Amino acid sequence: MKLCRAEYRIIAKFTEHLRPTRQCMKMLKDRFPKWTCPRLLLARLLLERFLEEHQGSASSKQILNSMLRDPSLIPDVQLARHVEQCTINDCCYGPLVDCIKHAIGQEHEEILREKLRERNLSFVDENQLRAKGYDKTPDIILEVPIAVEGHIVHWIESKASFGDEQSHRTYLNEQFWSYWNRFGPGLVIYWYGFIAELDCQRDRGILLKDCFPSDIVTLCHSPDQC
């Protein structure tokens, strides 16, 4: 469930006075009956409150994250057990979900590289670019540009997710336009689809697809190389 900032503040303020007990969990459920709190978010709020009570001050984000990743660091055994169960059972947030997302992303990047090899397209991937000193790079830089649906493509970014309005806007501002400024026009593949209206930047140099394009036009020196 998506929350606005005001709603989140109301819930966070209410949880400031809660302790990690079943009675307090019932109070939270009675207070916000229509709100389904992600398990790990609730565990984080309770852990934050627990550490404040025992240390007399708020813990840093780094300490909280380390305890959520490794609940054995939590000084209270029962709370540590609950946090561990929240981490295991939360299907939306947490270290395990992040690992799954990362693995899926890596898998689709390899699919992209394999597709490029099948077409004998010369490219440099993100790891090679980082080794050369580039900081922010797309997944693939084509050593020889291609054309897709009449648009020149110098780079390809793989996104193993659905392209919704909010995430795409974030990617544009934080990644895609910087790639465009440095490397020229490119292609973004949202492997799980995207909102069609978002594919509106083609004339400015950013093309969206939901699969590896089949109608690639490549540069070649003779008919035998095409």
C-alpha cells in the first residue's frame, strides 16, 4: 500500500509509544484497521523505538540497517526473533527481497548480453566501463551504434521491472538523461512491460521497449556481413 507523507507521519507518531508486545500490536491494528503495514517496516519502527529506550537517543540509519540484515545483533532475544521472522515473511521489503530483485536484474542483464552476442553486436558492459573509471553508466554501450524503429541507439539499459509513471520519472532524472548527455540516444528495456504513454521521449533520444528488438538495423560494409 502506498502512503502519503502525512499518513506515514501519523502512523510513525502513534508507534513512538509502542513496545514490541502482542498487546501493542493489537493496539496498532485497532488504531489503523485498514492499513496493512509491511512486516519489515513495522519491525523497523519497533526496533527504532526499542533502541531509543535502551540507548537514550536515536540510532543511526546504518545501525538500524545492520540489525535488520543480521537480527543476532539486536540485544533483545525475543525482539531479534520477531525481526528475523518479519524479514523472512515480508514479500515486499527487506534484505531477502533485495537479494531476489538483484538476482532477477542480473539474470535479465545476462539475457541482454546473450541477445547481443547472437546478433554479433560489439559492446562494452557496465563492469568493463566501471573498470575504465566511469561512475554512472548504462548496462550496455554499443561500440557500433544500431537503429531500432528508425531511432539511433548508442546504449541499452535493462530494467527487470514494470515501468510505471513514478519509477520511470525517477529513472529519467537520475539515470537516463545523464546517459543521454554522455553517450547520446539510447534504448531502455522494461522486461515486464511499461505504461505505453511513457514512451514519449523517442524524438529526444530515449526509446522504450518491453523485449529485445527484432528489427535492428546494423552498420555493415558488405551484404555478406548484414
